Amino acid sequence: MTYDVIVIGGGPAGLSGAVALGRALRSVLVIDSGEPRNAPADGIHNFLTRDGMTPAEFHAAGRAEVLRYGGEVIDGSVVSARPGFEVLVSGGATFRAKRLLVTTGLADRLPDIPGLAERWGSMVLHCPYCHGYEVRGKAIGVFGDAEKVRLWQQWSSDVIPLAVDDVAAVEDGGVRLKDGSFVVRDYLVVTTRMEARAGFLDDIGLKPVEHPMGIGTYLPAIDPSGRTEVPGVWVAGNVADPMAQVITSAAAGLTAGAMINFDLLPALDTP
């Protein structure tokens, strides 16, 4: 079987795009690796009517909607996408489609400090709009410049700067400095390098590039719908916009899905 669309990635962008395509009566397959970027977070915020929902609950609800509109969802990681949109999945299965929607998100590369990665998403944070309200008034240490410190001071008066090179380890309740002293902090804020999960697209000529803001890599779109320079391939969500939150990723998936449906319409007869 050749699907109308294969959606690679089962996060908010991919699931939203798949729902839009299902409602347009398109055959759609979502391939979901089950590795959402926000998995460590306690809940989703800034998403109207979904505030506080856990990432797992959101994911399950989104998959159920895709199935309700006739879409298919499988678990697996895409190994490669080949010319003609032949998609090879871990385990050896191969699927084909007329169009691809890539919504694989990104990976956060953390500073190399012992104890930091284990506390990512709980004690260690990165986005004030995702977590600021929940940690308001707490003692916060910020790995970053003066502007980042100033931003976090909107949520707490107890915000101090920290330098990665000065820290020996992150421990419960704060950081151990290389001089042996301990700085008590409830939460820490880091800047990550955000890298698009898109290495499987090399065979069709689509590769991540450095983001112009210097924050990592992404797959650029050539128009607001998420269309890429490779005909028949769209991108949405964090793989294309590293700064996007859950609600904006879902909106981008909807836009891409609608435009893919339009792109699949038969050509108009011309006199």
C-alpha cells in the first residue's frame, strides 16, 4: 500500500497534522519513536484547555484522535527515507507514501556537568514560559548571560548567575563548585544546544543546517506552511522551529497537514 502521507514523528506537530489529514479523508501513517522532547516535564503549560496535562496523557489523547479519523499509528524509529518516499523503519518494515511530513523534533544537548542530566526536567530547567510560574519565588541559579538572569527575575527575586566552568557537579539542593563550596539553589536554568532529529533524510537531499540564531540545527521551510526545498516534503514543530512550544507545534502541524492535502488534489483541467 502507498499512503497519501507518512508522518514521521508522533509529537504535537505530527499528531495534529495527521488529524487534519484524516479529517480530509487522506490515508495517513504516523511513525512514532516514543521519545518526546518534553517527556521529563511534569505537565504542559500555555496550551488552552490542556494546562497541566502530562506529556504522556497528551500523547495518548493525540494518538486516539488520529485513530478516530482513520489514521494509523505504529511505534518505531525511521532509519532512512529514500527517493520515492520509501520509508525504512527499525525492525526492517518499509512503507511508501506520496508525501512526507517530518515532525521528529529535536534533542537537547546539555552542558557536560556531572549530575545535571539526571535532574533535567525536574530541578534543571530551560524555558521560563514553560516552568517559570511553577518555580516562582524559589532560589534559582542561571547558567547564562545577564539577559537570561534578568528574564528569570520576573519570576523570582532570588536569581543568581552561574558559570559552567566553575561548577564541579549538580547535587540535590544546589551545585558543588570546583573550590569545594556549595551553592544552595532550588532550581537551575541551562541553555541547551538544540539539534534537529533528522539524520535519516540524507538520501532525499534534506539535511539539518545551523540555525541563524546560533542555538543549534534545524530543517528550514521555504514557506509558512512548512514546505521544504525537497518537493513533497513538509516539516513542522521543533524540527523546523526549535523555539516552538507545544501549542505552536500543534498549530504548525495543522497548517502543514492542510497544505499537504491541497497539494495532493488533482490538477485542474485547463482548456
